[in-house]
Amino acid sequence: MLEIGVNHYLILSGLLFSIGFMGVLRRKNLLMLFFATEVMLNAVNIAFTAIGNYYGDLSGQMFAFFVIAVAASEVAVGLGLLIVLYKKYGSVDLDVIASMKG
Amino acid sequence: MYEFIAFYVFAISTTILFLITVMSKNVLYAMTALAAGMVMISGLFFLLGAEFLGVVQLIVYVGAVMALYAFAMMFFDATKNIKEKHQNPTLVFLLGGLMALLFVLMFSAPIIGDNIQAIYPMIEGVGNAQAVGMVLFTKYLVPFEVAALMLLVAMIAGIILAGKKMDYSLTESESADEEMNIKKGDA
Amino acid sequence: MESLVYIALFSPFVGSLFAGLLFGNAPRNAITGWVASALIFVTFLASATLAYHVATVGAIHIQMMDWITAGDLSIPFGFLVDQISVTMMVVVSLVSTIVHVYATGYMDHDRSYNRFFSYLSAFVFAMMILIMSDNFVGLFIGWEGVGVCSWLLVGFWYHKADRPFEENPSISPSWAANEAFIMNRVADLGMLVGIFLIYWNIGSLQYDVVFEAMPQLADGILVSIAIALFIGAMGKSAQFPLHTWLTDAMEGPTPVSALIHAATMVTAGVFLVIRANPLYALDAVSGVSMFIAALGTFVAFYAATMALIARDIKRIVALSTLSQLGYMFAAAGLGAYWIALFHLAAHAFFKALLFLGAGNVMHAMDDELDIFKMGGLKTAMRGSYIYMGIASVALAGLPVFAGFYSKDAIIETAFNEGTFIIWGMLVITAGMTAFYSFRQVFFSFHGEKRYEALGFHPHDMYKYVLIAMAPLALLAISFGWFMGYYKEFIYGLNETVQYEMSDHTHHLAIYLGALVIAFALTGIFIAWKKYAGKGEKAWKRNEKFENSFVYKLLANQYYVPKFYDEFIVQPYTIMSAKFWELDKKLVDGSVDKLGRACVKIGDTSRGMQNGNLSSYLNWMGVGALLLVLVAVLSSITPEGIVDVLRAVTGKGE
């Protein structure tokens, strides 16, 4: 039991992903939603790296790199949009921005 | 033994920190916990022998992304607690718990599939950073360049959305309203 | 010669299309009638030429094109013009021509004049296909085609309202049309089964192939085929118990009755038996043939009894048709195919004449059918009177006239075969035939002018119509004279169609004929005595007789229609109503429920679209969870479980 295998990392990744998932479901504040998304992305990164390590393959790490790159761009664009929204509604709460009601 | 202790330390701390991120009512606490969790995850990367990735994690996430969040937060009132209406918290916890349970069940099974061959195997005798570099700039060159372009586009988008005419509303164009009012007046 | 075959076949079709397509929506136009008549006449000319060709050179067998080719099944559009079919062609086209000309006068004032000719010519086309086809499928197509046209024409006055059963046995034209059509469907199923059996056992449907292969088949199969085909013939030729539609079909216009329900379509059943003579002549199916003869005799007798007291002029003629069809089947069943065919032709001529004459009477009496209301019409309608008289004499079978030769030959055949019961019944029926046909003539043309009190002003048909009927009258008189030539002509076909009386019968023929004539004359004499008188001797209604059991039995057609109504139609109606209920609840109900369920699901799931991004996100989360669940469940396979167990337990293996 003292030996740490790939399963341990995967379970950890799954748990973190679930935490992020819960956050996405729970949060109404857009900024907090972004945080939850970051948690999920990081969880996935752990899984990629762990699997790559297990097979002795570098592809896992490569994917993790690209995920980080995507996350960074997402934050940049997302925060820009967030600011625009805030200017318009004075809030970043999803219940306030309910403009999709037909 | 060393790996065992390190894994559990990092694992438990990330879990707790991320839980704080998700549950906290205060944006500042949440962001701080997120940043700390990122650091812990980079520790996990080091444990997995991906030193370069760990460093990138520290620089990009804890450094750049968190700085971005911190700047963004300045627009909003960060010290005030966020008020959120939670319609049915039990459902959220149920769904999250179910998801966690499914993942635990799925990943606790032993991995079968020994016949999988590594496409880009770890290169013996070189450090991780060197190996990553060799793969990244040969096999993944095009995706890498595309990612670079994507980051550029994202940067420009971020600047335009947030930076230009900071004091002027882009979406609620008053001039347009004024034009319409003038036309109505004419009629 | 090939082109003549096509001309004979397709010119009625052209006539039908001409009337139907060009003038379908147009108001009444005399040209449709004349063009259709002319085209039918072209068919007649072509048929007559073909008949000469068949007599001098031989049969023509042509294939127009491949029609159905699927696997081993190959059915060409082929036509066979041999002695049998050419006889039918000439008869059909001649009668059709005259009926078409007649109809131009008879239907003169009908607003659906163009439609009528379109249907009538279409019928002739279908009949031609039926006759000329060289295989069973083509025969069946024509068979169904004439059925459809019959349906269209019987129900031609579809707008007439239903009347109660007591007042009019056939209720209305549309009812009669449906009855005829449905009853024929029952029989056609039998015919289809026969055709399937043939294909199943022989693998071809061409007449020549089939009849050549027949003797090699097992007896049981042959009997099944013979029975199944005969069931089809029974329906089309209105043999008991599928006979009720024929009298009801008189609801249609009289030219239709003359053409379809006397001369041509109803003889299709007889034609089928004659066409399939190599089958019915086999020893293996002698039982079936005997049954055909017996049934035919029974129907001849049965229909004649009903005709004795019928009051409706068209029904009397229809019942006599039924009776004569019985004669034909009797002859065909006894093996005298050519005599049956000869009687078919002779009957077509005099029966069409009789019907057209009856139509004239009807026309003159403003569509009044009850012969009790007529009488003494001979002064007002001399031409029709002569024609009806000739036709009735021919039907009664008095010497020199056509009916004498053909019917006498049938009766002689029955004697020759030693089937004395059949012979006896046919002789008695001949007497009854004479009685009822003259009863009708005397009722309508002699005696007191009963119609005057009712305010009718009868007038005869157009002159040209009467002239057009002359060929039928001539043939009704003279057709029998050509019996010898015809025998020679048809003997060229094959051996089974040949039939000769034994020497013994030959010697007795004169006495037998005299007996039949005696019966016929007796019948005519009784009719004269009872119905032709005037003044004191005039006929009076006999209430007591009309209330007797026998009279009621006959007037109600032996209660067969009532039986069908009580035991088939009514239960079926009740059943249909029940099934309709069931259908409404089960089929409609389930469809409605499905629709309502959709609406309800939509209504409830509409709540999802509340415009709140957060709740959308929650739904997305539920979806993601479901996807993960699917992934987990689908990754569980029996082999996987075994592998996992092995990996967990036997690590050191």
C-alpha cells in the first residue's frame, strides 16, 4: 500500500475534477465559475501526466502543455468579456445576466 | 516511502485547497486557495518526473493567470462577500458526489492493456526539459506554433475587450440611442 | 396479322381514353358515343378477320413484350388468338358494338354520358385482355379489370338513394355495385389460389406450358387446382352460392346489363372452364367436372323457378341469364366444351337482344320495371315487341331459332352421358324457361293496357337504335344454322374440345328434341292462357296465391339474400362496429396518447429553457454525468470483469 501507482493519481484527478464540477454546478458568480473551470483543467492535467508517466510516454505532458496554453488564452479572453459584462450589468452574477429568456 | 508521504501531502492539500476555492464566499480567499492549490499540483508534477511541466505550471498558472485574475478582481469589489442564491444545494452535492464516486470506481480498477506502446517514449539519458524540448520542437511543432498564435489572439482580444475605452460602454452605445431619438423627433 | 391483334385489343382502350381524357370534364357530347362505337366496330372487324385467319391458317400466338421477369418467374405480355378466344372476341366485339350504338340512344339524356362511354369501352378492353391473354396472369388482370368496370357501371347512378330492403331487394346502385365487387373478391381469392398452385407445381403460367405439364401432376394437386379455378369461375358467372349479386346488378343502366351481365362478363367463368379444358378433361378431375355439371344444372333449375314469379322485367331476364349460365356449365362439366361455347355465343346474341328490348320497354315506361303495370304495349312499341318476341323464342328454344340448336345440344349431351337426372332437370328447366320468358312478353306486350290507368305514355326507341339491334335479331334467329360449320372450326383446336354424340343418342335425337320442344310449347301455351287474355279472360292478381309459402319462397329468392344479410352482413356490421371501437381505443388511442405525451413532455421540459445560464449549466452537468455513467457501464464487459478479477487476485500468477 505504500507504493504509489497510477491509480492513485487517477483517483486524485477524478476527485479534483468532481470538486471542480461541483463548483461549476454550484457557483453563480462568473469569476468563481472561472476558478472552478481552472480546477477541472488542472485535474485533467494530473491525469494526463500520470498516464504518460505510467506508459513512459511524453505525449501526456505535451497535452498538459497545450491544456495550459488553452487555459491561459481562455482566462485572457474570458476576463475581458467579464469586464464588459460588468460594465453593462454592474454585476457578474448569472442570475442578473439572465438575458436569454425568450 | 518518500514518494508515499509526498503524494499524500500534496493530494490532501490540493483537495482541501480546491474545496475552499469552490465553497468560499469570499473571492480573495477563493483565489488564494486556487493559487496555493496550483502550487501543490506542480509538486505532483515534480513527483511524476515532469519537472518542466511543474515549472511551467508555477510560472503560467501561479504567476501569469493568477496575476490576471488579481487584476480582474480590481474591477469588482473583492473584499465584499459574494451573495449567491443556491436553488437546491443537495442536488449539486449529489451530482458532484455521484461524479466522484463514478471516477473512483472507474480508476480504482487495475489498468489492463499492457500492449499499449509509447508513441514518443521517454528518452534515456537526458533530462526531462531536454526531452520535452526534443519532442515539442519536432513532433508537436505545428500545434506548438498554433498555440502560440492562439495566445497572441487571446492577448489582443483581452486588450481590446478590457483595455480600450475603459470608461466607455461598448455594448450600450448611447450614440445609437441618440440617433434613434433624433429620428423619432423628426418623425 | 399481328397488327390486327393489337388493333382488336387496343381500339376499345383508345375509345375509353378518348371519352375519359378528352371529354372527362366536358358536358354531354354525342361525339364520344360515336367515336367509342366506331372504335369497337373496328375491333369487331379485326376480330372477324382474325376469325377467318384462324379458320384458314391457324392460331396466332404473339408476345408483345416482357412484362414480369423476376427470378424464375417470367410472364410476358403475350396474346393467344385461337379458336376459343377468337369466338369470344367476335361475340364480345359484336355485342359491344351494338350495345354501344344502343347506348348512344338510351343514355341520350344522361348528364354523365361521356363517363358512361369511357367506362363501357374500358370494360371491352379489359374483356379483350381476359380473352386474349396467353397466360393466367393476363387472364387475371382482365378478370379484375372487368370486375372494376362492372363495379363502375353498376354503380353508375351512384347518386340514387338507398331504399329499404322490403321495397327493393338491392337497395341502391352503389350498394349493388359493392355487393357484386365484394362477392367477386371472395371468388377471386379462389382463382388466385389456383394460379399460385399452378405456378408452384409447374413453374410457369403460360397456357401451353401449363396444359402440357398437367398430366404429370399428382391427382390431388390437379383436383385442388381445378376446384380453385372453378371457385373463381363461380363468382364471375354467378353460380350458386355466389349468385345473388347478378340480379342486384340490374340496378345499373340497361346497356350495362345487356353487355356485362348477360352477354360477356358473366360468361367469363364459362370461358375459363373452356379455356382450361385440357385440365377439366383429365380423368383425375372428373369428379370436379361432374360437380360443375351438377351445380350448373342446379343453378339452371333454381334460377328458372325464381323467374317464374318475378315481377321486375330486368330481374326476369337476369334470372334467365343465370339459368342459361347453368346450362353452359352443365355442358362444360360434361365435357362438351364446344357446345358450351356455342351456347355461350348464341346466348350472348339473344340475351343481349332481350335485354335491349327490356331496356326499350323500361325507357318507354319511364324506368318502370314492374310488369304488372304494363300490358298491351305491342301497339305502341312494335319494333321492340318483334325483337323481344324473337329473343324469347330463341331463349325458349323453339326450332330454327338459335337457342334451339345450342340448348338442345346441351340437353342431348346430358342424355348421351347417361346422367339422366341432369337431363331430366334440364328438360323441365327448358319448359320453365319458355314459360317465364313468354310470361314476360305477354305481360308487357299483350293483354289489358294496365299502364293507361297509371298515366304512362309509352313511345318506342329511336329508329336508328332499333335498326342497330337488327344484327342481334338476325343472329338470334340464324346463329344455330351455323352449328355444323362451327363444330368443324373448333375441332381444329385440340382433341379434348371435341365431343360427339354416340350413335344411340344420335338415333334418339329427334325424339329428345321433340320432347324438349313439347315442354317449351307447353310452357308458352300456359303463359298465353294465363297472361295474354283481354277483357273477361284478362289476368287478375291472385292474392291467395301470392300469400302462399311457395310464392313467398320464390319471391324472396329462397331467402338466400336474407340469409346472407342475417348471417354474414349483419354480424359483420356488428363486428366492424366493435372493431372500430377497439381501433379507436387501441390504435387511435395509442397514437393520441403518443401525441399527448409529446405535448406533455414538451410542456414540462419547457421549464428547462428559463433563460438562466446557471440552470443551463446544471443541465449540462447532468448530461456530463450521464455520459460518464454510460462510459463506465459500457466499459464493463464479462471479459473485462474476468481480467480485473485475475489481475486483482492472481498477481503472482
